[in-house]
Amino acid sequence: MGSSALGSLVPVTLVLSALLFAALWMRRRLEQGATGGQSVRLTGEHAVHVVTVEGRRWMLGTGPAGPPTLLAELAAAPPEGSGG
């Protein structure tokens, strides 16, 4: 591999790395916005989600075996900006 090929490989690698980072960051932001809360992946097929709708919070479990399952109703979240 010549030095000119290596010289063009470095910028391409940097651009692809930046695009990958941006895609992963965007995915995380979209997942949080779509559920109105947070999601945690347990395995490739299982996850736990905290969903907030009109002040009520639920913990839901999802997996390949069936529909989402209500695991618990959580205490109401403190108002935004309250610092707690």
C-alpha cells in the first residue's frame, strides 16, 4: 500500500468514525424521546423501559415472547427543574 493510499485512508476513517458516533448518539436520543423516558437493554431481545404519560410512570418489560408487560407503576417524577 503506497503512502498516498494510506494518506487518504486516515481522513476516511475519521469521517466514518464521526458518522458512527453521531448515529449512536442520535439513536439514544430518539429512544429516550419516543418512550417519554428511558430504556435499558438487558440482552439483544429483552429491555426494560420507563414510560411517562400525563404524569404517570410505568416500568415495562419487552422481549420476544409476547407483548410488553407492565412490571410496576412508579412514583410520579418530580417536576422538571426542581433539582430533585
